[in-house]
Amino acid sequence: MVQRGVTEDEIEKALNDGWEAGDSKPGTSGKVLVLPYHNLWEGEFFEEKEVTVYYKRIDDSVMILTVKARYGTGFPRMEGRP
């Protein structure tokens, strides 16, 4: 998570406000969210960050499997989708 530049707050926001990741494997869920970034990542300036969280629900808890981050601009958005 730290190596990819994703914070716990961003993970929580993606889980709460993101849309379903279309590439989740069976038995795994995923959420995607594009966030404003306007910052440097590895020496390069980026306007946006796309955060994808893959997870499993186990009883009443969520187990995070992995988190991906992409930095850039103009990422596709799917606001309003569950």
C-alpha cells in the first residue's frame, strides 16, 4: 500500500464511494475510484490517481487483498454506479 502511494483514507473512500471493478475474479470484489491528486509521484506531476481495491467479505469484516494505484489524467469514471 505504501509502496503504491495509497493511504488508508483513500482505500476507505474507494470502498464506500467507488464503483465495481470489472476485472475482479470470482469470489473477490473490487472497487475503483478516481481521486484528484495534483502532486508529484516518483518525480512526475499527476493530476489524478485511480485507486482500485480488491477484497473479500468474511462474515462482517472486509479483508483487503491488494490495492492498485495508477497516476495520470482523464481516467474513465463511473460515478453513480454501485
